[in-house]
Amino acid sequence: MPLNNNIVVASNRGPALGDSSKYASGGLVQALLPSLTEIVQKEAYRNQRFEVTWYTCNISEDPKMSFHENEMFGIKLNQIEVTEKLYEDAYGFVANRFLWFLHHGLFKTYPEIAFDDKFYKAWNNYRDFNELFARSISETAAKNSLVLIQDYHLSLVPKILKNFRSDLKITHFSHIPFASMNDLKNVPNDIVLELLTGLNPENTAAGFHTPVWEDRFKTAYRHYVKKIPNTFSLSLGVDAMGLISLKKSDTFKEYQNQIKANEKALLVRSDRLEPSKNILNGFLAFEQFLIEYPEYLNKVQFKAFIYPSRTTIYEYKVLSEEVQKTVKEINNRFKDADFDPIELIIQNDREVSLAALSVADIIIVNSVADGMNLVVKEAIVLNNNNCSIILSVNTGAYYQFQDLVIGIDPMDLSDTANAFCVALNQDPATKSANLTKLKQMCNSETAETWFEALVEITARQ
């Protein structure tokens, strides 16, 4: 891999200087950190001078903007200080109440955004937030550094940074879907134009997990900017070696034994508690399954490991309440069973969730949309139970796996309910063959191979 001696990574959130086991399954940090660490160690072993700097934000009451420098596994961590008010607008409002819903096809569902003075004030702060990253990188990055900007929180950084430093080689990678033309038409043209050109200015490249999301971006760019963008698609994998190593620990094995404590078929999901994961519909579909196939009552247990997410945002609070209420109602409805059909575990414990995925008989991912969905890839690497996988057709992972999983329309409760029955009756030889092929794919296409390819693409800019 032709590596530049200086690589910059920028993301809203970065690794904590503490226990990384508490990160949610499938997170960006979990994918990036092992890859960066492995590459730094390889280059050090080869006696190559090689430096990786990771820029993230640190929320501060101090209006003076600066950054603090730490180091983790040979990676320099530059924390850019951001005031709480600026972060509230940039992250809480624009990134997570506007862009997240827009790109996941939920913009007209909720929340309702008015493009008024409040919105434009927040958008200005979002631009300022992006400029803080761009300015900090421009002031400290070595000449001709490769700059790998991550995700929708930093959509405007490429253009701002390119204006500051034309020598830098820049890519932006989106880890979520990109909005359809139908959704973008609900947004003022000036915002769409700034978003598109901010993400992919001249002499940079924009990356997406699948050609599906890439094509959406290209279509929008040609329509609004009247130019052809420079784009690529590159599937992100997981830290397969790290997961396999974790699986061998005594603690992990104890978790496995606790979770798989009976002979009932075990259905597992592991998700952040947020609207695009479609958690509520997953439970309602399971209820419909128990109604339509009563012979499976008391023979299947649904264990859902849910991570609290963005708890200060109103829509997320409401969703949490609805999920807990629905699970309680479903369990009460089937109270004749000698156990609760659904066990809802709301906590942030990555290792416990991974242990559950490793012993599951069925794994469900019914996201409304996902850029990739790394949880299903973690499950594939870890599972030793020849599990069946139910996967939303609107995930990047489905684009890769297709016939090796049970595809569902995530908004169709009947389709999902039927998928539970299909999974329970899937031929053992088929399950084994499918999982073997899936493991081969996930073990060969990892987070590290994704990062190496991203570096090579960036070096060509």
C-alpha cells in the first residue's frame, strides 16, 4: 500500500482514553481504531516514519477555540474545543435532527423542520463547526498530508479545508445513506448546493458504502451543481481478528453461557435506540408472528440489546418510551407463556451484545436504511451457531450479501413476521453453507482493508 507519511483522520467523535469495550456495537470508532493502530504498528515495525493524527471535537464552556493533543496506540489525538451552544446547533440540530433524518428517508416522518431563522442560525453554526475542523487541520497538518474526513457531521469540511490548503489530498466518506432526489426537493436549494459542493469540491473525492448511495449523490450533484462529481464506493468491514480474539476470553464465554441459558430458539438484535433502526416495528412484527404462528409461543425468545442514543433529543426520548411500552404490552398479551417472549436490555455494553450475537439462532436487522450496518458483520464473524440472518433490503450490507440472507422490506410487518417463520424452518445445511460464505467475505473484507483502500484513493487526489 503506497502510504503517505502523514495521514489525518477527522470525525465528530473519536476514541476515548479509557475502556473502549463500552462503545456500541457497529460504531465508527470500533471500525477505525483497530485499523489505524494496526497500520501504525506495521509501519513502525518496518522502521518507517509514519504519523497518523485523529481530529475529534471536545465540548467546552470556554469560547476560546483551541485543541488538546493526546496519544493512543501511536495515534495522535487532537481534540478541537467547541462551545456547548455551537455543538448543540451543529450536532444536535443540524446533524441529528436534519441531516440524519434527511439521508435515511425519514425527513417527512419526523422531526418536522421549518426552514426559518432558527434553522439558518443553526446551519451557520454547523458551518462554523466544520470550519473549526478545517482551520485546525490546515494550521497543523504537514504538507501534502492525506486527509480522510468521516461522515455527515463534517460534510462541509472538504471545501473549506481545500480553500485553506490546496496541497492537501482530501476525501470525505459517508457512513450513512445519501438522500434521494425526492427528499432533497423538500430542502431549500441553497442548502442542498452548499451540502453537495461542501462535501465534494474540485480535486477531492466523496466515498460511500455502496454504489446505491453513490448513485444518489451523483444524481443530485448533476441536477443541482450541473457537474459530474468525483465519487467512489467502498464497503466497510469489521475488525475480524479482534472479534475472534475477544471470543476466546473467559469473560466472553461466561456471557455466552448466561445468555443462552435454555433450549429455546434465540432471536437477537443489537442496535442504538434511534428511529432509523426501526426497533418498534421489529417488536410489532414479532407480535404478529406469535399471533399468526401460535405453535412457536414459548419456543422462541427475542433478546434485544439496545444502546441509549442522543438522549437529549426529543424524538429519541419519545421513541424510548414507546419501545418500552410496546414490549411491556406484548409480554403482557402472551402472559400465559412461562417466560417473557421479549427481553429488552437497554444498556451500553458492547461485549455482552457481541456475546449474544455469537450464540443467536436468528439475528434481525430491520433498519429503515443503513449506510452499511456493521452489527450484522460482527455477528457473522462471531456466530458459531449457524444462525439465520434477517436483513433489511435497505442496508448497505444487504447489497453485498443478498441471497445469503433473508431479505425483508423493513416497513412491512407481515413480511418481517413471515421471515421469522422462514428463519426457524431454514434447512440446517443451507444455514451452514450461507454462514460459511458470509464468514469468508467478512474475514477477507475488513475494516483494515477498507482503510488501506481509502488511503490509496485519497493519495490519488
